[in-house]
Amino acid sequence: MAKNLNYQPNHLASALRSGKSKLVGVIVPRTNSNFFSSVIQNIEEVLNKEGYNIIITQSNESYKKECNNIDTLLFTQVDGIIASMANETVDLSYYEKIKSKGIPLILFDRGENDLNVDYVGIDDYNSSHIIVEHLVNQGCKRIAHIGGYKHTRIYNNRIRGYIDALKKHNLPLDDELLLECNLTIKDGRIKMEKLLSLDKIPDAVYVASDYAALGAQRVLKEKNINIPNDIAIVGFSNEPFTSMVTPTISSIEQHSEEIGKQAAYAFLEHAKKEVVKQTLTKRILDVKLLVRDSSNKKKN
């Protein structure tokens, strides 16, 4: 009879009655990144096996849109939210709103310690040490960093790691070599142009995103600056295009598949407990630097 009448259950009413919607909200800064799309795919694979579906939203790095996404997911009665914060996000009140409602919140990649929630990510601080160490071994002595905004924890950790690694190797730390931006391709172009306008240009650039690294590389190629002999480049995230462009771009492997799975497992730990889980989950994964042509001076 239900089939004959084309009956569709009222999902919200069912969720209110049972207290479970079997829906999990996922918030990402953007979906057109291989890193975030891979994380989403692996979250979905794990949760689908447990009978959950996911609702995907993207902030486009906008704090206002992120807040709207949270409101929408709360209205939909999701059983939990897995999120990576927008670059613009400084005010954490909307994330506190999720916690106040007793809804499990798991942050991945970008998250703030002040929220005191489950977190899955990589060792961003040590990543910078690995990159600087590699560039030093290639003979680089004036290393610039195009990073994200330091109010975001992961980019702050990468900046701290970069600064400490320079000190470790007794290399100069010039304010003009440390630039912050949204790490888009356009930003990479703009910041690379700025570095090339300096009286003393860098001989290497560590970029906290492959997209910005691609923008920086395009500027160097347009100006016929040899990569890596004149200026070496290292990116971050191991986007697929890094192994396809010329020269190929060295990058940090962020283990997106494992981050997605671990974030889903963290939610399931909450979902399967009768009472609120008191012990927080902090999963920090090691990284690997994939050395390619853009920074391999010794190969050349």
C-alpha cells in the first residue's frame, strides 16, 4: 500500500521520535580539493557500513557560510558533525553551539584546541621541519614560506615549525620571507611576485598548499626562472596534479584516506556509547615528503 500510494516517510518526524536520524553532517572548506574529497569519500564508506548517511556542506572558506551550514545541519537533526574549519573562522561560538546540544563534534585537519573535542590530523609542526631539512640538504640557504593565516591552528603550527627549523640550521629569518594568505592559485601567484620583488630573493619557497605552490610555479616559469636550480619549491597535500605538471612538485603526503576513516571511527565511538564519551580522541598521523623535480637540485 505504501508503494502504491508513493508514500515517503517524514525523516525529520522519524528522527524526533526515535532520537536518531542516522545522518552525519560533514563540513569542509571546499570540495574541489583532492584532499577533502578523499576525506569525504572515506568518511562515507565507513559510516555507510554502519547504516549512516552523510550530508556534505562546504564553507568556501567563509565564516558566515560555515555558520549557516551548522544551523542547517542542526535543523536536520544530524547525529553528529565532522568538520574542517574555514580560513576565516576565529569566533568558535557556533562550534560551541554544537557541543552545547550534546551532538558529537569531530574536527579534522583544521581544528582548535580551545574547543576540546575529538581531532584527527597530521603533525603540522614536524612537517615544516621535514621540508626545511630537505631544502637545506639541497643547498638552499634563503628559504621563504607562503603559509596560511596563523590564527588557524594548522597553519600556525606550520609557521612555528618553519621558524624553529630555520633557527636549528642557523638560517636567516626575515619577516619579508614569511607571507600569509588563503593559499589559492591566485594567492600563490601574488605572493611569489612579491618575493621576486625583494632586493634579495629566496632560493627556495615552502608553500603550505599545493594550489598556491602551483600558482607560484607558474610565475617562475613565465619569468624563465629555473626550478629548482634558481628557486626550489615544495608544496603541501600531494594533490594529483603535483605529479603531472612540469616540473613535478614536491609535496607532503597528508594521508587523506586514513584521516577520513579515523574521523568516522571517532564519531562511531560516540554513537555506540549510551552515555557521553568523556575521553577525547586525538589522532595525529605522521607525514611523508614526496621529493619531486621542483626541489630536487641534486638530481639536476
